[in-house]
Amino acid sequence: MNVSRKKRISAKIQPPADKSISHRALIFNAIADGKAELKNLLDSEDVRSTAHCLSTLGIPIDWSQGKNVIITGKGLRGFQSNESQKSLDCNNSGTTMRLLSGILPSQSFPTTLEGDASLQKRPMGRIIEPLTLMNANITGTTSGTAPLQITPSNLHGITYDMPVASAQVKSAILLAGLYTNKPTTVVESEPTRNHTELMLQSMGAKINHDNNSIQIEPSSALGSVSLTIPGDISSAAPWLVLGACHPNAEIQIQKVGTNPTRTGLLDILLRMGAQLEIETITDSEIEPMSNLLIRTSQLIGTTIAGEEIPRAIDELPLIALLGCYAKGQTIVRDAQELRVKESNRIDAIISVLGAMGAKIEATEDGFVVEGGHTLNGTLLDGQMDHRIGILAAIAGALAENETEVINDAVSISYPTFWNTLEKVAKV
């Protein structure tokens, strides 16, 4: 795809539904009792991977109403073996693989979780270890990667200190904790997104919080929950960055989920001096939602590190782009997790922005950007990583001259991204 900078941007955008919440709404309702209506469910490749796995496990999912989906849960142990398809293909979705890993050991049949070439390189030892401590029969390759072989197990509760801040790993352990003989406690090194805790609590699970510890009690049943999925703040992020960095822009972004565990980018933008307005429109029992307004801004560099990293982990590539248009240095530390995403995102960020003329250097756990250097359009490779593909496209919409983006993979999380960018760029 080709993209170039326009003289003026004035747009009103409704980003697609939150991917993290969409995955969880499907998976959690699949192990609940009864029907649930999921309004505004994200229809993307990753979420379709989750739905396909659940359908293979015997869960009825009705997609006939478009974004409003009906799912019928079969209870905590209601998954069924499919004799014609004993393996479940998670494709590119790490969330699908890791969350299902917490449920499948307590089902009555063995199965295998596999994925595409990218997913089979991602670290799964981080879920194999705690689940094995819970007595799960789960094994991967000798290097701790997929495919994962899972056979029936009787789980017991543990207390587990998380060595890496990961909402997916936390969620796998908490889901497994529903099936144990005593409570399970997860101790986080840094707070991560809490969509799992909020949704499970709304379904009747007993979860207790004590500072950085989350305890879940075994459960005999979950109640289904219908909900409207808010817009994904990670899909709002490209437009927030485009609006802040473009020389003549005003962008309204509507109905965005603003769970505090996900709003690191908003805090960072405000700290950098962005002209950002946040209007809370709902503060529901499950997830808060807001309208956002971003205007052309004079940005200053900042440092992002520590507990702020998990709250902005998916937005860090775009934060590197913010740094290109800020005065002074922008530094990201403690983000070594970027190296084990769909690509090595630290190297990918340096490759994309460096090719455009940015002054940016990689560190072991992040990067340093020196602002004030003009970006020039060129051929950019998204490396089949949706976050890098979106970074390349937004950088192209800000740079001098035309940019061509290949291997963007944006449909994994944002199927309508290119259409939205085209509409934004028409002004």
C-alpha cells in the first residue's frame, strides 16, 4: 500500500472493537452456562482464530448478525473432543493459545494447540512452567515453543510469582485456577491489563486483590455475560499519534475503551504536551469508555519505563514515532518483551524508522529517539507484524514524499485500517 502526507486532517473515527476483550468475551462465555450476546465483537483474523477453536470444541457461535454475536456456553468442563480435528489451529494469535492452555488441561480429552510459523517461535515456556506447577500435563518443544500437547489433569492451586509482566500468562493461570482444589494466587512484577479479572468477576468468579497479588477461588460454574465491546485503545493509538504529530490536524475518536491498565499512551501523550481531550461517556461495571480528541501538538521528549511499560506495550512502536516529532530525546526502557512479539519489535522499529531518516538507536530493553529529524518516505517492510505495519503506515502519512508499505498484516487486529487511513487522508 502507498501512503503520503496530506495538508490537512480533520476526521471522526470509530476504531474497531477491543481485541483483548473480544478474545476473552468468547472464551469466558464458552465455559459459562447459557447464551450471551456480544455486541460490537471484533471481526479480525485473531478473534476468528479463537472462534474457530471454540467451534471445534463444540461451542455454538452465531455470527449471522454481523458484529453482534451469540455464543452458547457449555459450562466449565463442557468442551467436546472433535475426532476429525484433534489439533486446534491458533494461527497467529498468542492470546488464543495461552488462554486456552489454562482451560484445556481440565477437559476430558487430549488436544494439541498449534499455530503459524510466527506463533511457533513465541515463548510458551512462560505458561508451561506455572501450569505444570499446577499439575497440568502440558508440553511444548524442547525450546519451550508450540505446538503444545495437553492431556487431562487434576489441577491444584499454587502461588506464582510472575517473572515477566504478561496479561496472557496471568490469564492462563487464573483460568486454570477455576478448576483447582484450592485458591490460586498470581503475584505480578508490574500491573498488567485486568480485562480477565473484571470479566470473570462479572460472571461470578471469586477474585480478591491485595496490592500486586490476585487470588482466584475454584468455581463450580460461571454465569454467561452479555456486553458491548468498547473500541480498542490500541486501534485508537495510530490516530492519536497521527493527530499529535501532523502539522494541521484534528481527529475525534469515539467510544474507546479507557481501562486504566491500558491507558499508558494517554498518560504519555499528556506528559509530552499533546493537545488531548478525554471525555468519559460510560463507567460501566465491566469496562469504562471515552471519547478522545487530539489536535496538532508541540511535543517534548520523555522517558517511559517500569510499570508504565505494560500499560502501553502494544503502543510502544507508535511511541517511537512520537519521539521523532518531539523536542529532545524520547527513551523507552524495560521493554525487552518487545523482542518476543510477532516480530522482534525493537529491531523492527529501528529498521522502519531508521530507513526513513530517524535518529533512533536500539538498546537491549528498548530504544532512544532523538527528535527533530525529518522523515522521508521509502519502501517499508511491516515484517508480517500488524503493529509494525501500522507504524510504517502512520509514519508514511507524516513523512515527506510517498511511502510504500509491504507485508503489513494489519488485518490481524484492524481489518479496516487502510480504508480508514484513506478516508482520513482525503481531506
